[in-house]
Amino acid sequence: MTLDRLAPAIFVLLWSTGWVIAKYAGIYADPLTFLVLRYLLATLLFVGFCFATGATWPKTWAAAGHAMISGIFLHGLYLGAVWWAIGQGVPAAISGIIAGLQPLMTAAVAPVLIGENLSGQQKLGLGLGFLGIALAVVPKVMAIDTGATPIHLLPVVVNVLGMAAVTYGTIYQKRHLQHEDIRSTAMLQYIGALAVTLPAAFFLEDMRVVWSVQLFAALGWAVLGLSMGAIALLLYLIRRGQVSRAASLIYLVPPLAALQAWLFFDEALTLPMTVGTAIAVAGVYLTNRKSAPSTHEKRRVEPAAIRPIDA
């Protein structure tokens, strides 16, 4: 099988572990502080990887700036929001399910920002995906006693804002970095992420770190499995396919994240969560299923606005 066929499945499997790692790592370090260590190590490893493999560096400072800005949204704001929310009590399974909002956000803004049109089948798939995510999340959110402890609602809102950040970062990546080397782009993105996460950790946390074998194990997987493996696949998918189609792969993450949270942290798998994720998976199928193009679609030319891609 080609990488094009295997990459989505591998990405989903790797990416789904991120929520479990976020909860596990929180035992040994403050969330943002752990991300600082993760980004720093990932940057150093990517620098070595770029030199070892002869990666092409951005030809202009503007291109390098675009890479760092995309990293601010794709990693700094997105993961910062998600990890902070989990650290504040949002269940890993629910946080993973909230991630399913991203494809809807992406599909909603992609036609406006990059002129990417969706077929009727894709719109139906995205609609089903949103319905499934809502069915899984709303009962849990409604059960939160916002009157007594409003902090429970705030992390959920922050988690949703994280989805908005990664949505914008995905489109920014598509517009501005389509022709840049994935390896050097990833390295610069982690520099951008580190630039916003370090001061946030300094001002919002005590920067607690419990140095232990468990911490290094979590850090190793977060860097090698997620920051390098999964992110490289995500950038590859963004480059190879439509923005909305790549983003819709996130729909497959919630059921895996929920299952892992149940296995490792005994988080409940409720009926609404199970039914909702099943509907979301059906939405993924419709969004990604290739259909025969109509005569109009055959004649349609991709808008020139997509070509410069300089995120």
C-alpha cells in the first residue's frame, strides 16, 4: 500500500493518543510547562534531522515567518488550549470529541478564505459529523454545575477556542506553505509554538516538573510519536489533499481517544458518546468518499487564490 493510503490511518492512530498523554503528563508537570519541554526537544531534534537529511530552508524571511506563525496556531495556541483544559478537569475523552468541531469550522471558512468548494455529499458528511459531536458532548457539558464551579465551563470554552486556532492554522498552512520543505517548516513551527508557550507557562503556572522515568517516557512519546511522527503526517496530508478533507480525518480521533481514556483512566463511555462518535464516523466516510465528478465539476478550475499558498 502507498503512503497516501496508509498515512490517514497512521495519523489518526498516533494523534488519538495525544489526549491520553496530556492527562498522563499532567501528573508529572504543569501542562504548559510540559509543552515547553516538548517543543524545545522537538525543535532540537528537527534541527538535527533537517541537517542530516539535507532539508531545504526557506528562501526568504517572509517564508520563515509564515512557518513560525502557522506554528503559533497549529501547536502553540491549539495544544496550549487543549492541554490546559485537560489540566483543569476536562475529561480526555470529551476533549478528544470536541476536536471533531474542527472539520466543521474548516469547511465553513475554507470557501471564503481559499475558494475551496464542497460537494453536496461532503456537506452532508460534515453535517452528520457535527451532529455526532454535539450528541456526544452536549450531555456532558449540561451535567457541569456551572453555578457552583464556573471553572468547569471555562476549560470547555478554551478547548473549543483551541479548535478554532488549529482550524485557522490549517488554512494558513495551506495558503502559505504549500511549496516549502516539510522538514524545515516543522522545525520553524515549533520555534513559533515555543515563543508563545514559554511566556504563557511562566505567567500562568508554577512551572512544576517532577523529574522521573514516567515524565521522560511521556516526553519521549509526545516528541517522537506526536510532535515528529504525527505532525509530519499531518503536514503531508494537508499538502496532498483538500483542506476540508484532511481536517475531516479528525472525526476518527474521538472514538479512539475515548476508548484509550476508558482503558487507561477509567473514564466513562456513555451511550450518547458511543452513538455520537458512530454518527461522526459516518460523516467522515461521506466527507472523504470519492464520488464521480459532475460535468460542471470537471470543467471547474481550482481558483488561483489557492496557488500561491504562503501560510
